[in-house]
Amino acid sequence: MASLIVRKNADNLDATELQALRAGYKAAQAISDNRGYNHFAGIHGIPNWFCWHHDHTTGSNVNAKLFLPWHRAYLLSFERAIRDQSPPTPKVGLPWWDWTSALSHAHGVPNAFSAASAGGQPNPLFRGHIAAPTATPPLNRMTKRFPGNPAQLPTTSQVASLLNLSQFNDFSNQLEDIHDQIHGWTGGPGGDMSILATAAWDPIFYSHHCMIDRLWYQWQLKHGVNNIPSNLLPLVLTPFSMTVQDVLSINALGYEYAVSLVKL
């Protein structure tokens, strides 16, 4: 456990951890090459469109339930890039946003991501800069976010029901539906989280997907790490040099989630 990166609840980061996370995001957002935030955001939607949603990805005729494995590989690559730019200590993992928590149902987006400034400076977790000159039309602006009513967020009982599903395909489908709901709730009308093309530029995107990945991990603890259709295992999670088989164990990938309050 000591050698694993620990991903914590965003609301449980201490001041030093939050400062380190913000420093990593800020530094990555200032890099224009393939080590930077803009590069990784552009992998998901515009201009590269590698993301898997509802069994499809742009430019492929393959139908496959790769939503969960693909985003696990994506988060891992993004997390490594952020950690490369963050201070030597403390080295924090990507935090997850528990949208089922009492805090979320009272306040919505975690304060770490909803405050426009931090320490008298712009908060790099509040918004990101979209630089997509090859998009149609070209984009060069800051992200926008218009969250909805916190009472509309998913509940712990919904998650408990989800974790009781025994078949991977059923679990993946229903979790992706909840995932879509959060995207729409967070972005709101005209917000970037509501738009697949630009969602990954909003810093909250990655903590939302950490929650999705964490729920898959919890489901795996209950129903088996290898509980997935065998025909998916050799599929490559482009543009990452990993297959579905490679991403089934989060501990083998080098990370862990902090203890959860969700009963398995």
C-alpha cells in the first residue's frame, strides 16, 4: 500500500495536498506540448476524439463496452502528467468527487473546484483554457460551468443498487447513464461538461471520472477483477499502449482509492 498512489475524496484533501494538486494543474495548464493539460484534454474530445462512450469511438466500426477500461487508461496517463508537474511532496493522486455525499447534496461541486480563486490567485481547478485551433470552429477561451440543483445529484442508494448488479455489461451501461447525468448537471445549459467535445478541459472532469473509476473498482471487489467479457480483454485502448487486460487491476497500475464509506 505504501508504494501505491492514493486517490482521495476531493473534500478530504488537506491544505498542503490541495496546494500541491493546484500547483500541478497550474503548471500543466501552462505547457503547450504533449506533457501539458491541453494535450490530454484534446485526447478525449476535440480535436482527437479517442474517447469511448456508449460502445463507440470516432473513426472505428467496432462496437465494444470500453467506456470503463478506456477512461481508466486515460485517467492514469493524465494523473502521471499532473504528478510530473506537481511539487516533490506531498505527491497526491487525482481526487475523486463523491457526488452522492451529504456535502455534494448541499453544495454541489466541491469547494476545491468551485472557488474562482485560491490564495489570492486564479484557481486552476475552477476552469481551464481551451486551445483547439484545428476545431470547427477553432476554440480559444476559458471553460464555463453552470451546475444544477445539488438535490438532483445521485444518491448512495442508487450507487448501492448499481454495485449489486452482477453482470459487467449491465453495470457498465447503468453507470454510464449516471455518468452522463453528472456531465449534464455539472455543465448545465451551455457549460463545457455538458458538451462531449470540450468536457475534458473542465478540471472537474477528471475528479468526476475518478468517481466513476472508483465505483468500477468497488464493483470489482464485490464481483471479481476479471468479471468482464473475455472478448474485450485483448482490445487496445488507443492511443494508450494498454489493452483491457492491462487495466483490470488498479493496484497493478500503481494506485489505490482511499477507504470508502459506501458499503459493499
